[in-house]
Amino acid sequence: MVGVDVGIKDLTICSDGIKVNNPRTTNKYAKKLAKASRQLANKKGSNNFNTQKFVVANIHERIANSRKDFTHKMTSKLVNENQVIGIELLKVKNMVKNRTLSKHIHDANFGEIVRQLEYKANWYGRTVFGLCIQ
């Protein structure tokens, strides 16, 4: 049995002391994405606009895929190692309204972590319950 607390600095902190660091995938590709977006803005009206649009789309896809891969690996490890998982329920929709933290909250993938834990727990016959901490 384990309790899981999600956060921004450490993505998950388990009650047994295991911490999973946040990979911060958006920050890893930020410079490359900014440069490609600037180049895209400069190419408006030219024939190279469509090719640059694919470059920007590929960077966004790489960010999404790496975030998804990390989340799948982390949730699979949690479900395989524990029979009962208690996870902190957060109102992500309300947390995103904070302008200073919204980018980091989306990058941490809180909602997807809970969703994946629930479906993987059902798949493997484990139990997941939400903890409302006030």
C-alpha cells in the first residue's frame, strides 16, 4: 500500500519515501521551439512556410511523446509494485488558472497521471482511491 502526492518540483512523492523527479520536457525543448517559431513567423507568405510549420509541429509532437512515455513508465511502475494506491485528488482545472504555474502544471501532466493510474489499476486488479487533502 502506498500514498502518492503529486507536485511540480518532484513529480510524485510516495509514502514509502520514493521520489520521482519532474523531467520538465517543455523546458528541455523551449529554446529549439522558440527558434523554430520565430523562423516560422518570418516565413509568412513564402513557400517555405509549410515546411517550417512541419518543423514546429514535430517539436510539439516530440514534447508530447516524451511526456506521455515518461508518464506511462512511472504509472506502470507504481501499479506493478503496489496493490493499493492512494492518490491526492487535485482540481487541475482550477490550478491552471494561476498564470505563473499553469505551464508547469500542464507539463507535469497531473490529470493524465491519475487517469493512467486508474485504468492500469483496473487492468491489473489493483485498487486506487483518491485522497481529498484540505
